[in-house]
Amino acid sequence: MVKMIIGFFAGMAVCGLVFFGAGTILSAYAGTDDSGELSDNATGGLTGLLPDIEQIYNQALTLPFKKAESKIYDEDIREFYHELINSTGLGGTGAGTD
């Protein structure tokens, strides 16, 4: 039990050092100085490194429908399918594969 408590506090200390060390390193690489002006890297933080989850989700949701539309060879059915997809909101921009 004592080892577990010591391990917990040691882990918290290591995580704290890593967290504060990463902040120091990131601000050093961002080119911040004492002039008061922050660079884009410093103001954006790590959020600029994250992928656009909404865009990835929308592409994953609509890709099967776009591929299915490309397999439709009858123009009337293709037009109906295209209108159906757009009316449901899955079409977005560039849903047509004309």
C-alpha cells in the first residue's frame, strides 16, 4: 500500500515536470521573447497540430454514398440519387461526380 502511494506521488511529480518542461520548450521554439508579442505558435498552442475532426467525420460519413453514386450509370437514377443525398444533407459541397 505504501509503495502504491509513493508510486502515485512519484508519477504525479514526473507528469508535472513533463508538463511544465513541455511548456518551456514550446515557448522557446515559438520564438517568444520579452517584447510582449506572441507568435502564432505560442497563441495557437497545440490546437494547430490537431486534425480537423469534423472534416474527417464528414468525409467518413459521405464517402460510401459518393462511391455508390459513381457506380450509377443510368442518368435518371443518378440525378434522383444526387438530389436525395443533397436533400438529406449528406451531399455537402462536391457530392456530385458528374
